Amino acid sequence: METRPDRDTDDYLDEEPREEIARFDTGLRVLLTVLFAVIWGIVEAILGLIVVFGLGWMLVTRRAPPPRVREISNQLVTYSYRIWRYLTQNEAEIPFPFSEFPALLERSSDLGTDSAIELKEQLGEVVDVVERQIASATRSKRRHDDD
């Protein structure tokens, strides 16, 4: 069973400072809220396109989307988060373009395939030769096992 505090909820609300907000500041906040709601819609559409592109990329190449695409989407997600914090009045700082573009909340995770692909591209022909030798050895072993 949940225990209730000794004080009423109103007592907790009274602890916050209750300063009046000037009408100009309220009007400005309303205009900025409308502006950032529109910006958020644009960011959401761009993120949707990036998701579709990433899925298409994975289906065609069987690889994760390029790191730059994931980096851009991560930046847009962070920006979207900052916009929502402003819209819900949980952050007073006006988002980009009225301030610096926000720093990333989290780095993109390494999906494991990119580093292997980059290494293969760097080693180039050596990896191809080794892969052919492994395939040849596997075929020989299967023939030997069949006999």
C-alpha cells in the first residue's frame, strides 16, 4: 500500500516560486512554441526519410547504413529532444537556431559491420585471397568427408 506524505500536495506546489510572467514573455513563448512545433514536424519528416533510407540500404547492401547517415540521424534525434524539452517547458533555453546546436546525448553505437567492412576495404586483395583459400579448403574437406 502506498504511504502518503504528511503534507498535502498543495504544500509541495507552494514550495515552487510563483513569479508572474510578463505578457510579452508569454506572447514570445507562444510564438516560439508554434515555430518550434513546425520545426519539429520538419525534423520528424526528415527522420522518417532517414529511417526508410536506412532500411532500404540494409535490404540492398545487407550492411548497416553508413556512419555519416547514422551520425546525422543521431544529431536530429538530439535536436528533437531539445525541442520537446522547450515545448513542454522543461527547458528555458531556446533551441537552435537561437542558440548553439545541441551536443549529442549519446554516441551512435557501433553496429559491428562497419569496422569489419572498413578493415576489409583497407586490406583489399589479401582478404579476398584468404577467403578463397578458406572456401577451397572447405570444399576439399567436404569431398574428403564424402569419400
